[in-house]
Amino acid sequence: MCNDESVGYVRSLVREQKPDIIMLHETKLCEEDDPTYLRLWREPWCCLKVPSCGKSGRMVIAWDSTSIEVNNHLIGVSSLTVLCNMISTGFEWMHTVVYGPSRRAEKDAFIEELDNIRMWSSLPWCLGGDFNLVRFLHERKGGGRLNRYMVAFDDFVDRSNLVDYNISGADFTWANAISASRIDRFLSSIDWHMAFPDVREIALPKFNSDHRVIILDCGKKVRGPLPFRFELMWFECESLPDLIDVWWKSFRVDGSLSYAWWYKMKLLKDKLRNWNRDVFGRINFLLQEKSKEIDTIDLKEESVGLNEDEEAFR
């Protein structure tokens, strides 16, 4: 995460999806005074994190402070939990990001940690992240054999009365050259699910990671108009300064100097929005199409494998 490309991808997802909460794991994020870190978590975003330990990355929960208040938190070995309040409705719940251990010797303690979190608060509960566990054989490429850790995880979900959402977009959330599995997921208590009955779990294409981004879409939200944003990529167009100069001189506005300046700025924003749509809108469309092509290749690799031509294309 501590690089411009990954931070740029997260920021583009935030602009596109407009989430209230972001959960990251295995991030190896840079320190708070690093410019890259500050670019990601600037207002109105607030965050809590579990520091990295050796090769293990940290966990982060970030929330939009204009829509959510966080009143308390609990830091575990493999989890980070916050008590949330939705400002618009007053709905309160417990939200947990997990990063389950990969070592088998630590998985029993991880399940126990999840049980302890459930007892920490009686609020509705939503949890998600990389559990490093699957519940069923079909959630692992090739199936394999049932093991006691799968049984323990499934027992935890059942005895906690948690809802395990079906996922769309992909069968597996993690994959490398030889393996694939659904180790990333969201779970929720019944009362949390009743508050968001239209929730959907969606897997997005992979980006610089073996893991897919997972979205928990809780339904349509009414938003105001998007604020004007000057994009750095516009500087790639060498003719833009001249265009701005021509546009500015073409505006004819009557009134006081302050009013004329304000209204000309409004007109300039409209010009830039239209110019951005015409010049860069096509580029964004092509990038989305290429992303879909790559995702199609990834899905085929996870299911039946790739031939030489497909490997070369990717």
C-alpha cells in the first residue's frame, strides 16, 4: 500500500463506490507522516490500525466521519473492532476487520478470539476480511479434504447465528498460479442483516494483489452532487493552460468584481467537466474494458487454467 499506484487505486475506488467504511489487511502501510499515507487518509476519513509485525501487514478500519461516529474499539491479535453509530439514523453496531493466521497452530486461538469479540458487545455485528479459512470444500479449487479447522470455522458461524453472504463476481477471492480459495468474506448477525436486508457481497477484479477487493453493498444511498475536483492527470495535456486562458477571456459577466470572479469560476468548472468527459472519459472507458478482459482471464485461470496464448496475453 505504501506506493502511489496502490494508493491511487484505493482512492479511485472510494470516489466510485462512496463507502462509509473501508477495511484493509496485509497492508504494510507507511507511517502517518509519509505523504502517501496522508493522501489516503485525509479528511473526512478517520482510521484505526493494528501495526505491522515482521512480515505480517497491519489491519486498518477507516470511516467517513460525516456519516459514522466511532465510540470505542477493541484491538486483538488477528482483529480490529470498532463500535459504530450511523449519524443519519442513529443505528449502532459492532464492525470488525480480521486477518486470520496462516499457520495452523494459531487457527484455534483465532476462532477463540472471534468468540470473545462476539461476547464483548451485544450490538448487531458485521465482520469481514481475510479469515485464511474456508467453510466448505467447494470454496477451495480442487476441493481437497475436510479438515478440523474448516469444521471449527463452520461451527463458529453456526453457533454465532451469523449470516454468510453469497458472493457475486467470482467463486474465489484469493488465487495464485496454482491455488485458489474463498478465504475473504463478510459475515453478519441476524439483527445487523435485518437493518440492511438488501445487502450484496461483490468481488471486484484483482489489482496488484492475490486477493480481490470485496464490497459489501448495503443498498442505494442518496447522495448530493459530486464536488468539483481538479485531477492531476489533466496536466498531461500540454494544451490545457492555453485552453483555460481562452475560456476565461471568453466569459462575459456583469456585476461586481467579486460576483464576476465567482461566476466565471463556475463557468470554468463547467468547461473543465465537459472537457474532461470528452478527452479523458474515453480513456477511463478503455481502462475499464481492459480491466474486464484481465478479470475474465483471471476467472478462467481459477477454474480451468490458461493455455499458452492466454498466458502471453495476460
